[in-house]
Amino acid sequence: MTEAGLEKIAAAKQDGSWNALDAIEALTIPADLKQALEANETANRYFETFSNSTKKNILFWIDSAKRPQTRLKRIEKTISSAAQNQNPLA
């Protein structure tokens, strides 16, 4: 690998972006989404039936929100869509 590539990797490890998607890849449900799913049994049941790739896309979509209000809206859309057995990103 070139020196420039190694510098990019070192910078990514230092700023945390190197591991930014680890929780998503591991399908770790963030606390706020978990709480919302637990509050809606139907949404929780259907969310669990989604494919791993669908769950990862949803988790990334929620995690990529820049503002707390946007994150909350995305969680709410996830819950309402999942309650109808629908992918919120479809």
C-alpha cells in the first residue's frame, strides 16, 4: 500500500471512522430504536423477520442522521413501517 493510503487508514483509526460501521455490521440495535421497538410489539415482531441486509440498511439510515430530530423521525418511520411489515426505505 502507498504511504498516502496508510496515512488515510491511520487518520480513520484516529477519528473513529475506521470502526464507525462495526455496530451496524454486528446488527447491534441502538438503545433508542430498541426502546421504540419494545414499545410496539407488532413492529418488533416484523422487524425481527426483516433480512439482515434490510436491518443493516435501516440501522445505517438511522445512524447517519445528523440531527437528533432527524434521527427521531427515522426511528418513528421505522416503527410505523415495521408495524405494517414494510421496509421504511422501500
